[in-house]
Amino acid sequence: MGFVAVNPASGEAAGEIPDWDDQYLDEALSQVVTVTPDWAALPISKRCALMQSAATVLLENIDRYAGLITAEMGKLSREARAEVEKCAWACEYYAEYGEAFLADEEIDSDASKSFVAYQPLGTVLAVMPWNFPFWQVFRFAAPALIAGNTGVLKHASNVPQCALAIEEVFRLAGFPAGVFRALMIRASQVKRVIEDPRISAVTLTGSEPAGRQVAAIASDNVKKSVLELGGSDAFVVLEDADLDLTVNQAVASRYLNCGQSCIAAKRFIVVDAIAEDFLARFTAGVEALQPGDPSDEATTLAPMARIDLRDELHQQVTDSIAAGAVAVTGCTPLEGSGAFYSASILDRVRPGVRAYHEELFGPVAIVIRARDEEDALRIANDSPFGLGGSVWTRDSKRGEAFARQVQAGCCFVNGMVKSDPRLPFGGIKRSGFGRELSRHGIREFVNAKTIWVK
């Protein structure tokens, strides 16, 4: 049986792709390893030109690629188009700046000449999730391929057509055959691929348990890894926040992609002085969201990606309510076909409640009340995760001082947390390690080689 994609809005099959046996996998890896030296030797200017072509292919086929995203994981059509556009942006960004990011770095020493040369490692395995099926891949692939690495992709099993479409992008852009391959393999085969001597490094975006397994296998084989794992981002609202702006962005930050984003706002930490006002406005915004067909422009709340994920989320919600959290709105699956869950808010969430300690990966916001700014900072940092966060205040200097103390890979002041090709992206604590994007991301999978000449 192959990989079967199920449309989350209808529950109907959206396509099936045959999976590979070990022999087919070995043939694909052999093709990649054969082309790797020639790709690394190609002048970076030519690699950049090909990446610019990849951006063109994405934009020329945006409707078809966005349609695959919507069909396989249920994303709203306008959000799917925005995802493809963002992938093109990343390709354009690295096509423009990749050569400068990888230029030799001269360093004064006792040598006549000494410098650092940034050289590719080889073939990088990417283990990627379903929630942003194009963007998660391109934010790895654009810098890694520009740097002279080749790439192989083990995508999530529910987005097989997206995986093959991404391989198609590079083929249509003129990349040599084998520079990027989508491996149609099962999770049980990933360990074998990481252990394969033809693989030089691995990057994973996904759950914490999956990250632990991949990191352990990579470590056992002394291979570089980059992990972007779960997040439980704090959205801190101080008493002087502009509530019109803040509530508008709170709804967008939590319910974009049906809340299925690592950097979605998940913990709304609000100081007592404005908690009731914020909650009333936030509830009105959430209740205005309209679930429905994700291809319909009138729909503002997409389905979740799978029924089993919806069931897991609902169990977290019901356990949290039983432990004392207050259901403000929603908190139930929606009737009918598809994996729809109501736009939901849990208030009065405290330590000891599942929603306080765990990531809720779906359209459920939790509200935690803080006495004051100091208490809000304590709560923001009282999490095993450290991916992103935001703080909302009319005093930007106050916000910056607060942001510096938040334990996370990024913190935004009066802005929704987002990934941007120009800015490094990644987490700390149990949200992973390493960075993607910007010049930091392109240097993750290179050998920073010191060359000393006398």
C-alpha cells in the first residue's frame, strides 16, 4: 500500500503515491551521491542562478502547488498561495545573497594569509512535517543547495504529492538530476538513511519525540543535526497595550493555519488590569471565525490536518477543563465530515493543567492571567519550550527590555511571530537547536574550514 493523502475537509482520498522498497531507496541515494561532487564544484553564481529559476517555477505554478497544499493538509487557499509565494521569496533571497554569505572570511593571524572557507558537507537529509508542506522544505533546501550540498527529503506521509511537487520544482528549474530527491519512504526507514555513509547531516522539523530519536541516531553516527521542534509561544499583553491592534493580531497569530504552527501564539499571558477587557474582545474575534471549505474565500477557519490529530487535541482540552480550566467558547469537535474543530478559548489555565504544560497544536487558545509585568515574564519563561514569543505594549523600549528576558529563539515586540528569510529562525530548550534562514542558516551545513598560508 502506498501513501494515501486524505482531504481533511471532506474525508475523501486526495491521491495515492506508491512507497519505495529498500532497493529503490538505495538507487536514489546512489544517484544523489554521484552528482554531489559536481554540484559542489559548480560555481556558486550558477547555483544562485538556478535557485532564482526555482522561484520563477514556483510562481508560474502557484495555483497548482497551492491546490495540492489545500487538498492534502486542508490549508485555506489564500494561505496556501501565500506559502508558495514565501518559498519563492526564500529562493530569491538566497539567490541574491548566498554568494556573499559564503565568501571567504579573512582573519589576521601570524600567517601571510589566513581565512575561513565555507564548504559544503555533502548530502543533507531533511525530515519534514505536514503543516507547511512547501515552506518547511524550502527554508532548508534553498540555503543548503546554494551552499553546494545535495538534499534528500523524507516528507510527512499525508502530503506525498507535495513532496513530489517540490522535487519537480527543482527539476523544472534546471537543477541537475539527483541534486534534490523526495524519498517515498516510511518512518521506519529513516534510521537506515541517517546511518547511511552517503548522508552527511540531517535536519528535522517536527515533534519533540521525533527530534529526540533523530538527534540520537545522528549523534551515534557523529553527524551534524539541526532540530526545530515544538513550541508553546507566549503572547504577553501588558496593561498599556493597544487592545485594538493586539486583539486583531492575537486572533491571526493563534488561528492561522488552524493553529497548526510551531510559532503560533499558544499561551496568552495577560496582566490582570486588562484581562477581562482583552478576553471579551478576543472572544468576539474568535467567535467570528467561519469554518468551512478551505477553497472558499469566505472561510476563515480551516480543518485540522487529520481526524486523529483532532481527537488528540480534544482530549487535551477535556482533560484541562476537568482540571479547572474554564471553557470560554468552542472546545468541541464540529459535526459533519472532515477534521474540523471549533475555534476555542480556555481561560484560568494554571500549573497542573495539561494546557499549561503541553503544546496544543490546533485552534485552541489558552489564557493565563498574570498579576503584573514581572509575573507575566515569570510565566512566559515557565515552559519547557523556547521557540518564539511576543510582547504587546505602547512603550517600545519597555517591550524591547521585556523581549530580551524572554527565553526563546526570537521575541517580537508589537508584532506577530513569523519566519522571515532575512532573520535567523530556531529555538532553545526543548524547541530544538541550530538555526535556519538568514546567513546563520546557510552556514549550518558547511565546513567552516580554516586555511593558513605562510
